[in-house]
Amino acid sequence: GENVEQHPSTLSVQEGDSAVIKCTYSDSASNYFPWYKQELGKRPQLIIDIRSNVGEKKDQRIAVTLNKTAKHFSLHITETQPEDSAVYFCAARYSGAGSYQLTFGKGTKLSVIP
Amino acid sequence: DGGITQSPKYLFRKEGQNVTLSCEQNLNHDAMYWYRQDPGQGLRLIYYSQIVNDFQKGDIAEGYSVSREKKESFPLTVTSAQKNPTAFYLCASSIRAGGSSYNEQFFGPGTRLTVL
């Protein structure tokens, strides 16, 4: 099955700085890579996703890059704000043999210091 | 945040008892999922269902059971065979499981189960 590694597990940045979270996946058959944000006590919510036929995607202050050859993808948050503080999860969807499950990384707790 | 609901928010049970967690969605989604969340472990898939009357085991299905008799409902039973059931359980749904454009999984608010 798929295995997703996520680093770092915790990240502290000053408000206004950039934050980068990196994930690697093991199965080259994976073709969809979403990122979820989970604020304390709340449900995870999708913030951005990328498919395997795209190398980069941006949405305002958030961007995701994908390197299929190296099997890694990253989340970039620019001009961080205190409300960006949360746990972020990457995931990879394996699409072999009719299975469509997402495998999640263990999460990165981002703290933005005002 | 509406559309997918879980009840109850907190649940306490004695060791050795089976307990069923509710998950309902009114989004007309075909696919539904159950995840377990433990501190530092991320989200781990317990079971998922791509369509009514069909479901597949995820990575940690042992000690759990599910049913999918209706499109809107996907209850999870935590049985006494689950060795460490205390956790936060999240249900999710998506329009369908496969395809490329419709994979966003929408999560419910979760149920925190504590086994005493």
C-alpha cells in the first residue's frame, strides 16, 4: 500500500514569514494529493489539492508543488498570519486495483507567532 | 459546515461493550469513510464504502464493523475486539471514490470515544 511521510512534525514561524511543509509518498501509482487544515477542536478541511499531471498550483497565499520523479510534494504558505496556526495534513490517493483510498501523513502543527 | 453529521460528540463506554457511532450525510455523496485520529498519528482509514451495500477494509479495520444500507448513513461499530478503542473518530464523504475532479472529502465534526 501507499506510505506518506510528512515533515516537520512541528513548525514555528514569525508572522509574515513563509512556511513550508514537505511530504513524500511511496507508490508511483498515486495521482491525487490534497492538503487539509485542521484547527484545534475542528474538522479537517481541504485547503488545496493537486493532480499528478500538474507541477504547481496556487491559491492566494497557498501553493503546492509536486515532483513526480522524486515522489514528493510540498505546501507553501506565504505571509503567514496567526489564523494559519493549525495542524496540516498531506495525503496521497492510490488508484490501483479499484482502490481509491487516501493515505494521510501524520500532520504538521504550525504555530504562527504574532 | 452542514451536510455531514456525527453523533454523539462525546461518548463514554465501559471496556468490553460494543458501541456504534453514527454518521449521516445529506450531500448525495456515493462514497463514505471512517478514520481514526490519534495524537501524532494523523488520520488512519478504518473502512470505506464506494456505494450502498458495499464497503472495503482500510488500514486498521480489525475490531471494527460497518454497514451501508442507505446512501445517507454509514454507522461504525467499535467492538470489544478493538484493543485500544479510545480515540477521535472522523467520518467523511465524497461525491465518489474514484475519478479525478471529485475527490474532496468532506469531514464530519467527529466523535471522541473514551473507553473506561
